[in-house]
Amino acid sequence: MALNILLVSFVIGMLMVPKTVHVPAPGISISVVPRETPPVVDKGQADVKPTDLSATSWRDAEAKFAKKKFDQAAVVYDKLIKSAGNRMIDESVLTFFQVRLGQCLKHLNKDKEARILFDEAARSPSPVVRAVARYNLGLQDANEGRHLNARTWAYMALAALGGLEKPSPLEADCDFLVARTLTQKVLPALAHDVHWSPDAETRPAHDPFAGLSDSSLQDLLNQGVLAGAETLAPRITRLGGANGGSRYSASCSQVPLEEFLARFTAETGEDVEWVSVNQQVRTRAVSLNFRDVSANRLAEVACGSVGLVARFDLKKTLLNDPQGYSSVKEENTLLIDEAKSAWRRFFLRHMDDYRVPAGRLAVAVIYEGTDTKDARDSKDPKEAKEAKEAKFNAMQEYELISTQYPRSPSAPQSLLQLAKLRIRIQDYTGATKALTDLIDRYPHGTGVGEGLLGIADVAVQQGQFDNAALQYQKVYWMDISPEMNAMSALGAGRCMYLKKNKEYEKAILWLTKFIQLDRQLDKSRTEKDSAKWRILSASGRQMLGNCYLMTGETVKAIESFIAALLSKPSAELRVDIQLDLAGAYIDAGNFLESAAILKNLDGGELSGEQRFNMILQNARIQRAIYLPDDAISYMRREMSAVEESQRGWLELEMARCCMDMAKLEDGPVGAGRKLEDAVRLLTTALAKLPADQLETQRGACDLAEIYLKLGKAREAIAVAEEFLKSRCESKDLSLRVLRILADAYVLAGEYDKLQAMAAPGTAAMKLFMSGDYSKLPSPAGPTLPATAPAGKEGQ
């Protein structure tokens, strides 16, 4: 029946078809006419009285739809559906109205109701209606995280579009949906914290019905409809002509996949191999219609429309069921490879599509994410080679996007990802260039803040903490966003904590700003964001606790470490924080709490650095409760369990135990022997340890003081003068060494050097004048410094 005649029948007010499903929409009660669906009564909606439809037409509905007046268009489409009456009408037109109504509801955020309509229209006799309905179902599944289902809907839409007289731009939307869903499916399995979103390129999907006349719409709805004979068995025919040697026409309706593939193999000569597909899956029904298609495209769509993956090599087509693998690794490998292949096919088929840059960004992200340490160290030469090439391929893709598609929304993100990748491989020059390009080319883009933070991160990696701190503070005062403010405050505090001339007070200020912002943002974070920020939050609180330790605020340090543990850090970071907390409890004199923490850690999965710190903290507890000999015995037993570079710190601690034992000896002979032991240990330890560490410098000061007590003035002078050359940042230690040096000059009778040191204007005298000399420790009895865990200053 011609469409114009059908519409006239709508206008004169036909009776309703009895079988209806009521779907609520804003302000209206909408009825759709499903096929073979039992009636459902919606008691929550008042029945709509018959309405005069004399002014209602599909043109009116289309006009409202085109102007995005979806609430008004929904009312008209609903009336058109209800006006069908009990006359036999063209079901293709009816399902077209259902698709349009579903699209209106989707725009009105009524996804559940829209899905009912799309699901009904997905079985329309009109191929183009089926394609649009299936594409919309795929979009819904993709947005709700059902990625493999969405891929299947996209292929089912492609299977319907192949019968149209002209290629439809909707094919590009379907191919993009296939590649997009595969990418989103594999992102969680990638190694690095990489990000990709299809929202980087956003335009409405192609609308095949827009702007059509009555006759054009009727013609489109009828295109590709299979005749009865064509549905009995799969038909695949090689096309003639000069260019038709490898092209085919194909059609089938509800045919088992294995039956279709048998026909496919017979007609095309292509071999097909089932890799991970059970018998039940092989009987899934396939429906498609192609006027002109290649053999590979035909196999791809046929298998994709039933949820399978067709992989092609030179000799055969390999069929895989992603859900047929018992190994997660094998499934991920299949989907990662297929995602890259899907994007390559998209680039070849739709090379001028505006989404090509977003696709290339996805490929780069996948390449970067497959560069794992396990793959690089694999004994399989092929796997190791692919991992080695992954980084290079990712960088190539990032650079290609930034140079060939500079106006694309994906270009700034590609520069940012390129910079992060170069930082990871320690190419700081290349990273700085990429970040500078990002800021210069897109000064008002959303990535500028991350670019500025990236430049600061590069400076941190190069040890330029002062420059990095200034950059972080610049980003903070730009006030780009609360997240950027939090990241920049954390970065600034970290720089103050790590720089050589420590600025703990300033670090405390910036880390406190970070914690305040972190608390404000925590309420609005998604689950995925929360996982990332939990680590940052715990790390920031851990640094704050160590800053408090270094400034003598032990109680605040303990509170910060406990808050860091409550932030739910990663397992490895949790152990580090517990070790720091144990050290803080020792400084506070709470040895029972410290011992309990260390006991719980002992025997667990600890790294070499963590085990070393646990040994050192246990020794500190024994030393603090006046068991220095037990501490020495314990450290000697554990010496073989630590690395060579860590043994110097244990020897330093053993030397301090010997100094404590010297105090406990009754006579000078026994005390002298213990001090000689301390000298031997300190001499060995200082030769192994970095000279710029605060604990190393404190050990040198202890050595000079012991030499003075033993009456070895020359040795004390040598150690003290060497100490002064190291330019210690601790004013208290410098004053202590000057006091020892002065006493050593007196003991050695070198009064001229003493007089020169005390002359007005000298560095020594200026230091003396700026400090409180009366509070300096006496050389007669070395004190017990409250040592922090070894190496803490350099972390």
C-alpha cells in the first residue's frame, strides 16, 4: 500500500489494534504495537481518550524530531502508532514509527522504555529499520558496559544494511561501534594507566530517514527485503565483471551458522577453522543480505552477528568465541588483537571519516598498554619482540595524530599520552617537547593543566625539585580545577620533601592543602577515580607523617600515618606506611605498639627494602629498651638477608649500640674497647654510605666525637674537617662538629688553628654567633640521636 494512502487512513481515525504495550514517557501515555506480545495493562497510567488525528501526520512528527523537540515528537509518533487501527497495514512503516518513538524516548532519558521499542523494531521486515534499531540497542549496551553484546548488535545492523541499493553512512557508525566496544572491553586488561574515550569525537549517528519524501521513505523501507525463496537456504553468488572476481552477493534468513559457512567455503574457496567454538554456538542462526561484498567482510559480519570473532591469515579464516576460553589471558589476547584489526579495517573502509583520529588514539593506547614487563621478559621470542615494538608503535601513532590531525579533539590527548610514555622510558627531552607543543598549540584546551603538571613531573624525574616546585605552585594558583589544584599541591609538597636542602615546614603546608582538597573531592569521585586517588591520598599522608617526624612532631606524624592506612592504599604502600608508623611509635617511646606492627609484618611478602627497614626498626627497639648487645646480635644474624648497599646502615646502627654499651661499662678499659668497636664499625659504614645523607653526616659526627674521647685528636680533626667540606644542611650538626673541632685543636695544641677559627667574620664564628652554644652537646658524652629509618632522607 502506498505510504500516502496509509497516512490518509491514519488521519480519518482508525480503530486501535487490540494488542498494545503501554510505555510511559514524560507527560503522555504511549502505546506500541508489538508482534506476538501479550497485552500488558499499566495501571499506573490513566487511559488516553481517543484523539482527533486530523492534524497529525508523520511529516509533523519528523519536523519536530528534526528540531529536537523530542517530547512533542513523541506525542505525535505515539498517535500515529495508535491510529493504525485493526486494518492490515505495512508493518515496515509501523516499526519505523516505533524506532522514531524509541529515539525520542532515548533523548528524553527514558532508556528502559526506548529499549522495548528498539527490541521490537529490531525484528522489523524492513532491513533499514532493523539496522537503525539494532544500532541503537548496541549503543545502549555499550554505554552500560555490555561491550561484547554491543559489538554483536553492530554486526547485526551491518548484516541488514548490506541489501540497500547504495552504501549507507550508517555502516561507518556500526564499524566504529565495533572497534569502540572492543577497545573499551580490553582497556582494563592493559598494563598502564591509559585513557581513551569515544566522546573525544562526538556527532549524531547518521539518520537514513531524515528529509525523505513519502515515496522515498516507502522505497527505502522496502529495499533489501528478501523474497520467500531466498530464505529457504543460504545463497552466495560470485559476481561477474572485470572487478567481480573476489566479490559476492549473499543472503540468508535464520540459517545455522555452520550451514552458512559450509556454503561460504564451497562458493569462495576460503577455508574455515573452528578454534574455540562449541557445537551449540555453531548452530546460532544467521540472517544477512549483501548485494556486493568481499569474502572476508562476509565472514566477518556473519560471525560477528552471532558473537564470534573471525581472524584472517593468508590461508584460512579462524573462528573464535571470546567466551569459549577458560584462560583470561587467552581471551584478552584475542580481543586485543581483534580491537587493533577492527580499527585497521575502519581506517581502510572509512579513511575520510572524522573519527579516524579517535581510532588512531585508541590503537596507540592499546599498543602502549600491551608493553608489559612480563611480555618484555618473555622466553617466547615472538612475544618479546612484539612487546619491544609496542612502545615504538604507540609513539608513532601519537605523533601521527598530533601532526596529521592537529584540529582533532584527539590531538591534545595524543601529545599528553606521548609525553607520559616518554617520561616512562626516561626520554625527558622528548617528553618536554611534547608537553610544550601541547601548551603552545592548545592554550585554552582541557589538557593544558595536565601538560603543565607533566612538565613539573619531568623536572622531578631529573632531580630539579626547585624548578618542579615552582611549576606545581604555578598550576595551583591558576585554579584550573579542584583536581588540578589537588595534584599540584601534592607535587609541590613532594618537591619540598625530596629536595636536598629540605623544607619540611613548606612541605607540611602544601601537603595539608592537598589533604583538604582530597577530602572535598572524595564525595564526588567515581569508583574508578577513587582507586587512583586512594594511592595518591595515602602517599601524601605518608609524606606528611615523615615531615612531622623530621620536625619533631611525633604525635602528628603518628596521626598522619594512621590516616594514610585508613585511605586504603595498595598492599605494597601499606607495608611502607606500617614501617614508618612503627618508627614513629619508637620515637614516641611506645615500643609495644611498634613491636606489634613489626611482628605482624614478619614472615609476610616483603620487598628487600621493606625487610631491611623491618630489621632496622626491630634493632632500634632493642637498643631503646637498653638491650644494645641483643640488637647487635640480631643485626649480625640478619646481615645476610639484606643487600650489600644496605649493610652500611646496619653497621651504623651497631656502632651506636657499641656507644651505648660503653656507657654501661664500669671501667675505662671496657668502655674503651666498646668505643674502639664503634670506631671500626663507623669507619666501615661511612665508606659505604652516601655522604650527603643526614644519617651519614650524623655518623661522621659520632666518629669524630669518639676519637676525641679516646684522646686521638689528629683523627678527630681529620674527620671533623672532612665533615665541614660536605656542607651539611643541618645547623645543629654543624655546630656540634665545630665544638668537637675546637676541643680537638686544644687537645692537639694547635692553638693557631683554634684562633683562626674563632676570628671575627669567619664562617665558624658566624655559625657560633647564630646558634645557642650553651645547648651544644658536650664531647665528654655522645648523645643517642633519635634516628629515622635508614635512607628516609633520600626517598
